[in-house]
Amino acid sequence: MTNKLSTQPYKGVRDFYPDDMAVQQYIFDVWSQTAESFGYARYDASVLEPADMYKAKGAENEEMINEQTYTFTDRGDREVTLRPEMTPTVARMVAQKAKELSFPIRWYSIPNLFRYERAQKGRLREHWQLNCDIFGTDDYTADIEVIALANQIFLNFGADPSMYEIRVNDRTLMTRLYHALGITDEDTITAITRLNDRRDKIEKKEYLKALNTITGDDRLTDEVIMMLDKSDEQTDLVVGLSELGINNVVFDKSLARGFDYYTGTIFEFKDTAPGNNRSLLGGGRYDNLTSLFSDTPVPGIGFGFGDVTMRDFLETHDLLTANITSPIIMVLPMSTEHNLLAQKVAQTFRTAGIGVAVDMSTRKVGKKLKIAEEQLAEYAIIVGDDEVTNETYVLKSLTETSEVSGTLEQLLNKLIA
Amino acid sequence: MTNKLSTQPYKGVRDFYPDDMAVQQYIFDVWSQTAESFGYARYDASVLEPADMYKAKGAENEEMINEQTYTFTDRGDREVTLRPEMTPTVARMVAQKAKELSFPIRWYSIPNLFRYERAQKGRLREHWQLNCDIFGTDDYTADIEVIALANQIFLNFGADPSMYEIRVNDRTLMTRLYHALGITDEDTITAITRLNDRRDKIEKKEYLKALNTITGDDRLTDEVIMMLDKSDEQTDLVVGLSELGINNVVFDKSLARGFDYYTGTIFEFKDTAPGNNRSLLGGGRYDNLTSLFSDTPVPGIGFGFGDVTMRDFLETHDLLTANITSPIIMVLPMSTEHNLLAQKVAQTFRTAGIGVAVDMSTRKVGKKLKIAEEQLAEYAIIVGDDEVTNETYVLKSLTETSEVSGTLEQLLNKLIA
């Protein structure tokens, strides 16, 4: 025996065998159909991008680039990165054609994204993410629309609104409220916002201590806490969503969403299930998507939604109904001598678009029938000397105990009727 | 003005704006539907694979690995490669589950593949490729089936069989023929096969000279040439394809297909158009797919078909009918004050699965209508005070000069009728 290679995939990535791929395709299909029902057009780009695109985003991103991306030098001495997020890519693409596009434009994509994470249980180094954005409008109804789109995805998977909560906040409103408390220094506001982003992940005591350090004043800390906990704002966004029939919305002043480039509305969807109580998707409004590439500002709003999170949600709430694509008909030659005849029978059905496969193995026909049942085929057709001589075949249902016989043409007509 | 980054993508890769993405999706959809009509189940894996997988394939591959792959060392000191082809990946996956699978299995995938090529006009560093394989059978009807599947793809795109030619050859038959000429040394046979692979790319004189060097004998060279040019073999494969109604098949003894791992049938589809006279797809039979990973042999046959080649063929023969996905309805608010009302109107249609978008820009409504036409929407609905007060809207066709009015429910019923 020679040395054999491991059959394991590279660390932190997934193989999609047909069972898992069927789930993945089901998720992608519902995502696409929903986005297109809102008038969003699909785009894509390569996973390879110039590394400069991610370096330019400033200090917060330094760490991400240096420690959390796949960045390498190509044979032409170019620094190239496997994209960790889609926003810089779509910004590049919009900037390139900004003069030709009739804004507002609605775009969506389902990119493969890469992040180098230290190996931890369940932490993946790649995933797929639905990205939906509307570019070139600062009207607040665009904010309503993208949240309605995200919401419709859940409904189209059969979810009930009680299964998740939509949390919204507004960076401009927050700035006004901080100013009203006398906190006007931008760095201080940013520090509080960043702290709020970690609020659910740290102890309350630790949070209060950090907040106190930022404000430098016990009384002010109390006022900030009170302000953050008062969450009954009936903003235009909340009212507008309600007008569209979307009522599982909470205005949450402590909602921060990490990225510094959000400038107005921010939102996230949170699972309400006790065992999966976490953020499902997030997004927000930005004043100028294309600032890295152009001086002409393009405002917009969008969100990202990962495939792993989506699947966890569907499994948690027992909403996963995807089935592996099975051939509808299995054609079973009586012996290998009938294999070519079986191909001819199969050809009649597949050229009409009906899924059909041939079991050309050396197994006995009874065993072939059993495997066809296990593989969830709907029908079987046995091909032997009698069938060929008489030009009469039996279409045997594998889901009910019924069968029908006739010429191939008659059987085909029955199936497409 | 600050320094701005380039909006160009990384060298050798493509951006897919919605127009191009619509073509890409159309190609992928026809590929999937055809493969599934033949009972093939979809699988996928990450673009990242351990570099060892490609190094193990032997000397011919050394150059490819060293000079033509994206291979880099990750932060955990693992050597990782962006996969240049799918076969090693699917071999790994099949080997991992070989004990659980009921062979023959039919699998397909549409992976993204990467190859580092020196920058040349039109040479891409990544593409997408349909891979179809049937594993676990050495029956010759499997060879017929995969060629019939490749053929059906062309027919499903609306191609006529006169637009392409199917060239087949058989490595075992060729070995017998070489033996009959007295050429029994395996290295000599391999050298001739590799030379034949370049036959179309070099001058006839150069070809003859190289062949002479290999055989070392003028008379033998003549006999080899005569043997290669005699192409009237009616093999079981050629006859079987004809039985399925596939007659644009040529047995071509000079067909080589580069890969050393092919052991029986090899085939390629060639464009017959004078301007695009080149190989469109290729494939073949291998005795043991999983030899790198396991001692249990798994035979099979399959092919790969690239998206760029597919698109070139469709454009050459004027078969490209894909349209960008347009919203079916554009909802046009009379002014921005009607934007939320327009969202409510849109919500009625999109929750029923009809593609609908809102133009919430500050443009005048006449201009909005013009843009809706340019964007190939089928209908427009204007939302102003009158419409809202009377609860009566006009569904205006943008493709013919007709319109119909009614409540939103009436209009919806008309559209889904």
C-alpha cells in the first residue's frame, strides 16, 4: 500500500455533498427569487481583489487586514486578497459605471467570502452571503424597502414573525440625543457606539465600568444608560414598516452594528428562539459608498445575510424542506446486455426535460429496484427482451403501489400531462 | 481631491454587471437543468484545497503547480491552492464516502477555477466550469451517456448539430493499433500521444519532424501517419451514439486530450464555425479516479465545459437569448411625498412574487416613466393623491399602448391570472 492523501477538506471550509448542496441551492433560490420580486438585479465579481482596497479603510480595518484576511503576493508581485466582504467590491463596480447608471439602482449578489480565523469549533474560514443594496437615494423609504426585503425572505421560507425580531436604530438620531446630554465630542460618541456593539457579549458590570471610563462622570453614565434603555421611538421608519404590515420591530438605542461607515439607519434581525438567540443579519445606511474610488458621493442602504446563519435559523425553527434532486425515473436494465436499450428508453424522457437515470451496474434487477427506492426516485421502468420486443413498457410508481403500461410515447404523454 | 483607488478589477478576472450576470445565470441554469434531466446531482466544495493534492499527480503536473497555480502559505503554515481543476476535489470527496455510496453515482458541479497565466489578451486567470461525471461503472454505455449529456446541452441552448462536431477516440484501441505497428514501448506511445495533443497548434513540417524523432524510422513514421488518418472506426461508442440519434460524431485517431489519467474513451466537442474553430469541451474515461486517496479503484467518465467557451459559442452562433431580469412593474410616485404610499402599492405585488420596484428619486414622473421604459419594465403604476383617494390605480403597459384600471386587488388578479 502506497501513502495516501487525506480525504479531509482544507481546514475551516466545507464540502457540499448532494444532500447539503440541495439545502444550499434551496437557500440561494429563495434568496434570489425574493430579491428579484423587489426588483433587485444580480451581479457578481471575482473573489480576488487588490489588497489595497481593504487597507484603505483606516485604522479599524488594519487588524482585520493584517490578521484576518487571506492576502498573498502573486507571481507578478501584486498583493491580492480573497475578499472578506462584498461592500468594497460593489463600491468599486458602482464607482466605475456611476455616470451610466440611472439611480436608484437595486443590486444583489451571493458572493463567497473568506476570513482567516483561528481554528475554533464551528468557526468557518469561508461562507456565502446574500448582499442586497439600493444605491443612489437617501430617501427614508429606501430604508423601509430593504428591511421589508429582508423580512420577506423570512416569510418566504415559511417563518412566522414571532420567530425573529427586527431591531432598528439611527446614527443621526443618536448623535442628536448625545448632543442633548452634552456629549458633543465625536471620538466619545464613537467610543460609546463601539462599546454598545459589544454590550451583549460582556458582563453588565464590565460594560458600566467601560462606559464610566468613557464619559468620565457617574451622573452622565446614568443618563446615557437611561437614554439607551428608553426604546419607544415611533420614527418614520418604524411607522412606515408598520404601514407595510411589518410589526415585529423594536427601536433599540443600544444597537450599534460595528462598521464605522454606517451613517443613518442601522438594523439587525435577531432570532427569538432561546437556543439560537443571536443576530441573523445586519445592515445600514451609508452616505457615500464610493468614497475610496470617486469624489461623487453615492448614498445607499443594504444588508448582508450569511448562509450558515440562514441554515441555523431554518433548522432551529424546523423550516428546512429542501429535498435532494432525485431522478424522477430510474431505468433498470434486466442485464448489462440491455444497457444500451435502457439508454435509448432514458433518452426519450430526458430530451423532454424529465429527470431520468440508468442503473447500468451488474446488480440483479430486484436489487436495482431497491436502490431506486432508497434514492427516492418516483418511478422505475424495467428494460428486458419482452419490453423491447413488444415495445410495451411498465411505468412503476415507487411511492404508491400502482403501475401503468404502454409504449414509451404513451408513458411520456402520461408524465407530461 | 484625495488619492482615489482604481476601479479596475484584479488582473485577469471579470466583473459581472447585471447584463453580464444575466448571461452567466442563463448559462448556469441550462447547464443545471440538463444535468438534472440526466439524473446528475449537484455538489460543491471550497475553492481552497491543500496544495499537496496537486503536487501528487506527478511530473507532468510539476510545472502546472509551480508556475500556473495560485499557491500560498496560510497563517497556520499550511500550503493552500486555489483549485485549478475540479477532478482532484471530486476524487477526494468520492474517496471519503466511497463505502456509503451506491455506485454508479452521477454528480455535477459548476466550480470557480483559478490558473495563474501570464497576462495575455483574453487569457483569464479564473473561470467557471461545468463538471459532469459518472463514477463507479466501466460499462461503455456510461461513455455514451456523458457524451449524450454534453450533446443535449448544445441542443437545449438551441444549437443545431451542424454547428459542432463530436470527436472521439479510445486510448485502449490506440494502444492495440500501436502494438500492431510494433510500437510497444509505453514511453514512446505516450510521447506520440502528447505530440498529437499539439498537432493542431504546430506546422505540419514540425509535427512530422517530431514524430520522426520519436519513432526513429521514416517508414514507421509513414505508417503512424496513415493509421492516424484512417478514421472510419465504427466502435460500439459511435454506433451507440447513433442509436440515440447523435450522428455528428467523428472517430479521430489523432485526438489525444492532454491528461495522462485518461485510460479509455476520450472525446471533445469542436466548433465548426470558421471563426471559432476550436475545442469547446473535453473529457474521457479514467480507470481509477481516487488512487491518490484510496486503494479501492473507482472508474468513471466525465467532462468539463468552461463558461467563457460556452458564451463564445453562443455568441458565434447567435444563440444568446438571455435577458437581464427586469422588474415587471415600476411604481412611480408623483412626488417624493408619495414614496411611502408607493412602497405600500409595491408590497401588494411583490408579496405575491411579482417583481416590482419603486422609483423614489426626485425626478419628475414623466422622466421616471421614460427610465422605466429604458429599463425594460413591462408595466408602470403611477401613485398620486387621486389614486390613493379613489383607491383606483392604472396598470400601464410599457410594451403596448394599453392600460387597465382598478383596485390593487383587481390589478393583481389580472396579473396572476
